[in-house]
Amino acid sequence: MSESEPLSADELLDVVDERDRVVGQARRADAMARRLRHRCVFVLARDAAGRVFVHRRTARKIVFPSLYDMFVGGVVGAGESYDAAALREAEEELGVSGLPAPEPLFTFLYDTPEHSWFCAVYEVRCALPVRPQPEEIAWHAFLTEEELRERLTEWEWVPDGAEAYRRLGEWRRDRRG
């Protein structure tokens, strides 16, 4: 997941309860520092050939710096819908405009001793040439699913993205029956 820098530390986020109901608001910096449960979006972006956009986060990122991620995304602003945040984050991080609306797949709670956020997982096809934000993304490539699976044990991944990817695999298997 990318805690996008364009969202300032002072931006308000919705704080949510264990059922993802809004119970208040907090500044982004406070939500992170005090482990207040909030909302995030994860968008699996594929190119026209179906390959997955994979990137390494910049070292200046507050959360999970310099780790690899197979999702673009970030925090959902106060009053913002998951769907709107997914499109906004995907376009910002991929450096494109006119992306189709990402398809919502499922949500889950990512909850560790350090972090707590509801994650809405999406998928989108990006046939446009990408121009990733250099302040967000240090390296990127489109990988086949097989190439991505091979890298899962070789590279250090953001833990929430790795969990979302694991759950995505389960979700796909369950849908196939």
C-alpha cells in the first residue's frame, strides 16, 4: 500500500470501528501515530497484456519505505468513498488520467500491533503508458503472475500488500469453486 505523499500529514481521515463504520476523524499523522483504524485502497493494476504493475517504494516514504508492492493505492480521505479513492490513487501513482473505474473485489481488516486499517482491494486495466510519480516510486515494471510469484520469496514486500495479495489468491480460488 502506498501512503501517498500528496495527502498531507494534516489531511483528515475517517476513523472507523471494527465494522468499518465512521466514528470520528483524525489528522493523517495522528491516525498513524496513535494506530487509529482508518481506510485504505489497494489497486492491482494490469497492463493491456495482463501483466501486474509492481514497484519499489521510495526511501522517503513514512510507511514501509523502500519495500516492494504489487498494488498502488493509499489512504481514503475523510468523506471520500473507497471507489473515488481507488481511482484517484491509481491515476496519481501510475501517472495517468482517464483510467477506467477500478473494479471492487473485496475488503478486509489489516490489523497488527503497529497498524490498523480496512483495505478495499480493486483491480484495473491500464492500457495507457504509465509515468509513475518519482517521489512515490523508485522502480517499476509490469510482471506476469508467474514472475510476480517467483519474486514473492526473493524481494521484501510491504506486509499489508503481501497480505492483500495472499487474500486475492484465496478470493480467486473461492470464486472458481
